[in-house]
Amino acid sequence: MKLKDKIAIVTGAGGGIGRAAALLFAREGASIAVVDVKDETARETASLIKEAGGRVTALVADVSSSDDVKRMIEATVATLGVPTVLFNNAGLSPSFPKPALVNITEESFDRIIAVNLRGVWLGMKHAIPHMIKAGGGSIVNTASIAALVACNSAEYAASKAGVLALTRVAAQEYGPFNIRVNAICPGATATPMARRFAAANPAGSAASDPKRLERMGVLGRFAVPDEMAKAALFLASDDASYATGATFVIDGGWTIMALEGGAHYTPEP
Ligand SMILES: NC(=O)c1ccc[n+]([C@@H]2O[C@H](COP(=O)([O-])OP(=O)(O)OC[C@H]3O[C@@H](n4cnc5c(N)ncnc54)[C@H](O)[C@@H]3O)[C@@H](O)[C@H]2O)c1
């Protein structure tokens, strides 16, 4: 078991990638604090873990709120023990179809940055002092391929690029305390977020057609949440003991493609 006797916090664990990661981390021996802004879905994930024999607590927190994040850490310490694994996964996508940069509202810009970027910083801010006392830890932050290429709205892309910058600085500052900090950049993953994205884009556009979206990567399909969970598990576990400050792009080859359709040209061997 890769996380035997560890205590792990997974944010955004009420659905999608976060739920898959919470279940996988639990199967790998960790006690899990399932955190989500939605009480009901957090409890659902916690029930699934409990039914499978895992040790778990469900916590409601909005990761953009410092008070909430502080409470999330304190409640984890009180109920499970000191967390030495943190998967900062909670994230918010902008309303779809995505507006052009000049049409983004200030409200939307601030909210996306607050959840996706400030939330990741707050998680680290409040967890790291505990990890230092415990002698080390491992943090995985969720960015996106939108941090690397222009494929989503400006405020979402900026929030995710910020996550990569936070990850590098945190890794540099806390490496000496045996805390590793890495980021994953998921590509299109079949979660409620991805379904909302495809459903809301203008009919006829590449982004409205799940089949066309799938073909944009060289593997020709969306990821399933478990594939992202496994990448997070690798980075969270001692298997990645020499990885820190790294960006793990796991996108079925989306970002290696220069042009849509290029994936379908297969040269003769
Ligand atoms: N699905 C994709 O294709 C994709 C691609 C790249 C990156 N990502 C990123 O992966 C992460 C997970 O995405 P997903 O696809 O599983 O999304 P999702 O919408 O399916 O799940 C996100 C979860 O986070 C929770 N959440 C939202 N705001 C929150 C807040 N303020 N505080 C606490 N919890 C909150 C939601 O309730 C939900 O349970 C996000 O950071 C997202 O930006 C997803």
C-alpha cells in the first residue's frame, strides 16, 4: 500500500477527480479528510470510503475562505491526526461558453482566482506548519493544461498558471523541511466539469463536440478521473520521493499537438 498509515486531505472530493483520488488514496491505506464546498457530495464520498472499510471524515469547506481552510486542517488533526498528504484539487471552471477576455466580469475573474489560486495557497499555508512539525509531507496541486496552452478562458488559465508558480516556490522553500510539492496538469477528463464545458459551447464549435474534443489528444479519448487520481497518488507517495517542484502533464497528448487534427496523421513506420 502506497499511503499506508498516512493522513490525507483531498479537496473537491465530492466529485470528479477529487472523489476518485479520495477513494484511491483510501484503498492505498490512507485515512482521508474528504473536503468539499457541498456537504451532500462530501458525505457521499465519505460513505463510499467507509463502506470499503476506510477511515474517513467528511468536512465542508470553501477553499477560498481562510477561516474554512483553517477549520478544515484543525478538524482533520482532531479527528484523524496530522495530515502529511494534501491534494489541493478543488477547482472551479468559468461559466461556459467561455467569454472572450474583454467580456469576463470582474466578479467571475475574482471568484475563479479565489478558488483555484488562493484556495491552493491557503491549503498550503495552513497545512505546511503541521507538516514541518511532523517531519515532512507531500502536496499535490491541481493545475490544468490551460496553464500551458490557450484552451480555456483567461481567468481560468491565469489561475492555473499561478498554481504552477506557487508549486515551484513552495517546493523551493519547504524542500529543506522534507516537504515535496508537485502539480498535475490534467487534460480533458470525463467529470461533471468537462460535461458542462462540452454541453455549453456553441453548436458546431470544436469545443461543443465531445467526439472532436476527444480526438484533439493523440490517445483519442477523454481521461477517466481514476487516471488523474493515479498520477496524484504517484506524486503524493514515496514512489515520487525525488520529485518536487515538478509539473506532471497528463493529458493524452493534447499539449504536444500543434493543430487540431494533427493527431490523425500517422506516418508510415
Ligand atoms: N475535468 C477536466 O477536464 C479538468 C481538466 C484540467 C483541470 N481540471 C481541474 O481538476 C480539478 C477537479 O476538477 P473536476 O473535473 O473533478 O471538477 P468537478 O466540477 O467535477 O469537481 C470539482 C469539485 O470541487 C468542488 N468545489 C468547487 N468549488 C469549491 C470550493 N470553493 N471549495 C471546495 N470545494 C469546491 C465541487 O463541489 C466539486 O465536487 C479542478 O481543479 C479542475 O480545474 C479538470
